[in-house]
Amino acid sequence: MSNIIDLKLFELVEKIKKKEISSQEVTKVFVDRSQKSKKLNSYITENFENALQKAKQFDEKPDFNKKLPGVPLAVKDLFCTKNIRTTAGSKILENFIPTYESTVTQNILNEGGIIIGKLNCDEFAMGSSNETSFFGNVQNPISENLVPGGSSGGSSSALAAKLTPATIGTDTGGSIRQPASFTGTVGLKPTYGSCSRYGIVAFASSLDQAGPMTQNVKDCALMLEVISSYDNKDSTSVDFKRGQYLKDLNENIKGKKIGIPKQYRVDGMPKEIDELWKKGMKIIENNGGEIIEINLPNTNYALPTYYIVAPAEASSNLARYDGVKYGFRSKGENLIDMYEKTRSEGFGDEVKRRIMIGTYVLSSGYYDAYYLKAQKVRRLIKNDFDEAYKKVDAILTPSTPSSAFKIGEKTNDPVSMYLNDIFTVPINLAGLPAISIPAGHDKSGYPLGLQVIGKAFDEQNILNIAYSIEKNINFKNNFNDWWIN
Amino acid sequence: MTIDLKTVKHISKLSRISIDDNKAKKLSDDLNSIFKFIEKLEELDTEKIEPLTSIAETNLKLRKDEIKSKNIREDILKNSPEDNKDFFVVPKVVE
């Protein structure tokens, strides 16, 4: 059954339910392929043996009412998984084995999913290319020595290479949508408060959200249904009525008003991206939607705001890594010396850089000038979207200002790396949902994505719009399995 | 403004991250380029704007203060780099 890997997630679910294939067959196929794909370095921790056993248990006592009946899935290594090592891509958590399960992965387990491994990511999700991981670079299956995006780079790589039928990532400033765009896959960041943050290694708590990464929009709707839930263990979890995203998925977008923000037409953006954007607008019009130019005047201030708010929250969240209760510890002459050496040796350069930015902007004398200022600008950015949504139902933009770049190309210049997230960061600041779908290729044949941004809690609408665009694009990743050995 | 070596040393102290002189130089360059980028915000007049502290404008729910986890000492100490089965162990702090 070599074609199992080519099945979509929803097809796998149907075939398992019809007893045409077993959980063991499916799990074995993805485990085998993952084992042959070490060159990609997508995994940090493998859970293959355990997964095969779980699949056997499922087949012995199957429950076909589950949404992911015996389906194997690898997940980003930022989700705490009980008894499975969870590193967040950091040396400081190299040996950390959680004694509890994150709510999002628990939801996957509750629906019959089987965790086959933990996927590589930028250290503490801080990065846009997976190059800050303590566990090494990840290869993009699209081409050798190309970054898979980040921070959910192991997730995007494993998904595009079909080592897992679907996966989940986390998105603080674009960490689901940018890697999805770089690998020709679908990634959705839900509204802040839709997926519980309980058990997710915290980066910037007012921005972090978990979300699905899949091969297509229908799979994305299914995964969102599984992972989104109200959770009293997360005080920012929102108790709203979750939709039946898969059942209500619908390509009819007649009469929908879609906004095009002129501020997203940035200097130096490749011509192909602009053309792709126009193609997206054309499809929407052909399908009965209406294109309306909108204004998001504070777009240019989103990245500077993000690089104050996110590091500030990170510096506070990462204060817990002190070498005392868990994680790596270095020897010191006294307690303070031990803290300082532990954190110096345990964190990588990008994480240290961001902790220090955050510490500085929160420090006495600078708080008002930086942190308070950024929170005020964050309000302006949110107001821009509120204003726009008086006129439109959703917004269409490119996902990224460029396609995937080579490993090592941007590591020496943090600001040029940060610019990658220019189209995704404003959405996190405003707490909105957004989906990236593959929409075409650039002249090197690398994938490019389009982003559909919705109103808060309007995931169904952006899924439907994405579905309608997807049907008219027929995107396909072209690569041979060059990494297999 | 510029972040000089003295400031870098000060932030490193506040962050509890030791840093050697070689790295401090590179870090000060990186931080300067990042702050130059961040200071674009100064263009905006935000005097009358309310800061946005949380995007989820929900009321915090109250719950009963009851113990749900019992006998989890072993679990809690399981990941500690050094313990004596009852406590976390740190370098001596009292002479």
C-alpha cells in the first residue's frame, strides 16, 4: 500500500472508518517513510515504537466515531506531551520529559490520533527559518539547502515531505503561515483564545496560538475542529460556540466582500507575488465575491511593535529557566553564578538576544518609551482592522514578501530575518484568524502563498474563502524524493 | 540612542545571562540595529491612545480553591537537575 502516503487526511479517516485500511498499516507507512527521511532533520524526538503499539491497540478495539480514528500524527516540539521528551528546540530543555499533556495534544489523543514524534522548531519558536534550533537546521523538501520557514519548520518540512498526514504548529508572529507558504502547504492561525495555550511552551503569551498545518483546506477544517476547545486551564481561552468547520465547509463565496490593503504592496516584493495576489483577486471575483480596496494605515508599525511586545513577554516567560526545577544546569560558584552560566550556556544566541531586548524595554526608565508605546500602537493596529471590517468580510494578502531562502542566507542580519513576517505579524497583534494557502510558484519553482485574514472567531468564513480559491488554483508541489535513502 | 558595552553588561546582569566581552560587542551591534528599527514608533503621536494589554477581552472566571493534584512530589522532582528526593538542591546561599 505505497499510495497511503498520497492520501489526504480526510481520505485516510474515511478509509479507516470503512475498514479498507487499518491504523497499523497507516502508521507503519508514515513511520517507515520518516525513518528513511532523516536527511530532512524534521524530527527532534521519534515515538515510532510506541505509536505502532498504539495503532495495534486501536485496531484491536477500534472506535470509528472518533474524528482521527487511529491516525498517526507528528507534532511541533513546543507542545508538552506526557512521557515524551519536549525540548522547544532548546538545549535548556534537552532532557525535559513532561509529566502532563498539553490541551491541544490531549484533544488529538481524545479523537483517536496517535503521536508518532516531535518535530523540530526554532528555539522557543523564535525564528523564521528553523536555523535557531539547538537540534540543527531542517531541510525544505522542495529543494536541498532551502529553509522550511519557521518557527514551525520541522512541521512544514515533515508535512510537505509526507512524513505525517497533517500536523500542528504554533504561531506568534507567523510561525504557522510562513513555513506553510515556504513549503506549499496550508497553515491556519486561529483567533486568539480559540485553542488552549495550556501545556504549550510559552513564548509571548498575548500572541501565541496553536493551529493546524495540512495539505489542503478540507484537512485544515477537520484539524481545527479537533484542536479548538474552551479550556479553563488557560485564562485567555474564550468560551464561544465552536463551529462544525468540516461539515460547514463551503466554496460558495457569492456576495462576500474581500478587502485588499494597499499597504501590503511593499517595495522590492518580487513581481510573481504581486501577480499571484492579482490572480487571487480574479478568482474571488469570478466566484462571485467583490474586491474592495481598504486602508490599514499603521501596517508599517506592526513589526517594530511586535519586536517590543514579543521579546518583553518572552523575557518574562523565560525567566523560569533557572537550572533549578527542570532542564539544563551549569555549575556555578554560587546561586547567581549558577543562574547566569546556566542561562548563558542553555540558551542560543537569538533567544538571548530577545530576552535582552525584552529586559531592556521593561527596565526602569525605558518602560514608557518602549513597552507602553508599543501597547498603544498595538491598539492603533487593531483599530485599523476594526475599521476595515466595517466594509469587508475578509482580507486577502500575500503570506510572505518572498519565497523560501537558502540556509545561512539571512542568519547574520536579524532585522532582515524579521522582515519575513511583515504580512503575518499584524494579525497576531490584532488577535485575528488567518490562513495561508499555496497559490503558485516563483521563477525558481519555490512555492508562494496567499493569506486570507478574517474577523475574530470567523474561521469558517476564511476556510470557505480559502476553499474556493484552492479549487481554482490546483496547486501541486513538484519534487522527487531526493532526501530518501 | 545607542546601546554601548556598559548598557549591554547591565542588561546581561538584569537578564541573569553571563556574557563575555567578545560576544558583548557583537550583541551591542545587533541590539543597535534592532533598536534603530524599533524606534520608528517615535513617528506616531499616541498620547491619547489607550494601551492594548490583552486581546482576549474576557472576564476572568472564578473557581473554587481546591486541591486537585495530590502526591505528585515525585513527578515534580522528576525533571530536576539536582534534588535529594524531597527538595530541589541549589548551591549554598547562607553561610
